[in-house]
Amino acid sequence: MAGPMAHSRARANPADGKAPVRRAAGAVAVLFLLIGLLGFLPGVTSGYGDLRFAGHHSGAMLFGAFQVSVLHNLVHLLFGVVGLAMARTVTNARTYLVGGGAIYLVLWLYGLVVDRGSGANFLPLNDADNWLHLGLGLGMITLGLLTSRVRRGG
């Protein structure tokens, strides 16, 4: 069946009428929740027996590449919960994406300068984490700015 009645019985799309910045913030938040949960899943996280609460001694590796700890996973979960809460309004969604992106850029810089063998590497961070944090920071800021632009008529 084609035409306007083709989907008349389908469920409404929850994204209908939602500002793009709100959808983007919600998607990013769900991604953080998923990553936080996967960090606690043996098999997805290798070296799960070496998972520590915090610090560079944690030998657990999410997807075999990203060094994680319980604290690291909890930060991802918290970032996801905060993102879902902030995705309720356009202003807060934009703040979450741009501000959260800025936080990840600071975390990237921190990862570049921290002595990885010291207690200062409390999350813990490795090269893969650093590259991911750079990408997340730039990506979130870009999403926040591009999806909340005001279009002017012309």
C-alpha cells in the first residue's frame, strides 16, 4: 500500500517533532550507557579478572583495546544518565554535547601528559583511550553546534 495511509497503523516515531540536537544528545547518551555496561561484560572486556576499581593497575581491556576500570565504566554510565536527562530540552542537549565534548578534550589532553605508571592515571587511560577521547570530544562538539544551528530564511 502506498501513499499517506501506508503507515497509518504503525506506531508513532518517538523522534517525530524532536529537535535534532535532542536526538543527537539522546543517541550519544545511549552510546555511553552501552559502553559503560559493556565494560562490565566478560568476553567483551578481556582480562576481566584483572578489572580493578581504579588506577593504572587495572588490566581489563574493553574490546581488547581500551583500558577500563570499574570507575571508568561508572563514569561512562553516569555520562549516559546525565545525557538522557539533558536531552529533554534543546538548550540542555546542546550544553551536554558541547560541554561534554569539551570535557573529553580536556581528558584527551590529560591522557597525553599523565604518567601512565603513576597514581595520577586513576581512570586508567592508554593510547586507544586518548584517540577515542579526541574523537569523542570533537564529534560531540560538532554535533552540538551543527544540530542546533538556527536556520535563517532567505
